[in-house]
Amino acid sequence: MEYTLENKYDLIKQDIVNNPSKNPVTIVREMMHREFISIHGPEHHYLDGAAFLTAYKNAGGDIDLERCLDELAKRAVKMPGAMCAYWGVCGSLASVGAALSVIHGTTPLSTDDYYKDNMEYTSTVLKEMSKIGGARCCKRNAFLSLVYAARFVKDKYNIPMEINDVICEFSPLNKQCIGNRCPFYRA
């Protein structure tokens, strides 16, 4: 079946909104196995932030999850595919950064610490991604974005998300897998 990006967002929201996990990687991994999620693709620009928002809520974050997911969808649909190569910014990272912005109501005019915090998070993760290099991998970047996001909100806001050792099971499906250069690769 052919899915539009909006169809994928709707299916992601339907599946994710009642997920009870406090672990954003567990949530995103479950979704990555759905037949409407591509190995690479702009659906990650919504999926990764949605997994983060869900785990954040489940870990005690005080948010209206459905409202946040809807706002994230409005922002994510504006992000083009292949941002990593064409814009120099990973879509997964931008998705989680957008989710942080949605949580805190950050705007371009914000003068509070959340504006600064969002930039701190995204710059830290982007630096780690740059050390690894390419080729593209939406799975690797999702795992990296979400692991760092869970640590970040625990340290900054005392929201105790869960994270365990991440091992990628998608390597055989990814023709561009970088193997041992990936922190989540296991032969």
C-alpha cells in the first residue's frame, strides 16, 4: 500500500499515543518495525519526536500528549527528506528539538533558559553525529537523538526516562550501513 506522509503521521500517532513505555528508544524501535515505516525517510522527522514526547509524558512530564503530537506533526511536515545531506541538520535531531520546543512553548522570541537548553541539546547531538559521519541512517540517528534526549531531560528537568543498551537490528536492511563505525552496530 502507498502511504502519504500525513497517513504515516496519523498511523504513528494512533500506535504511539497509548504506549506505556518510559523508554523512547523502545517506543521508536517498536514503530520502526511497522510496515509503513521506511528504513530511511522523512517519517522519522515526526516519529522520533513523537517517541520522545510519549516517553516524556510516561516518565512524569506534565504535557497534553495529543496536543503536543499534533503540534509536532505541523512542524515536522515542513522538514524535507534528506535534511542530513542537503541542510547539514539531521531530521531526527530536529524532530526531538521540535518536541522540546513544543513541551516548553519555546518561540523565536523566547528569552528563557528553554531557548538556550534546546540549542544546547541539538548542538551536542549534532556534534556527536558529525564525529560518526555518513552515509545516512535514520535508525542510527534516531537512537542517538533519543539516548541523548533521555539523558538531557533527566539532567536538566529531572524527568527520569529509561534507556538501556541499544543494539541495532536494522543493519541487514540498510544498504548504506557503516558497520563498526556505528555505536549501535553489532556484527
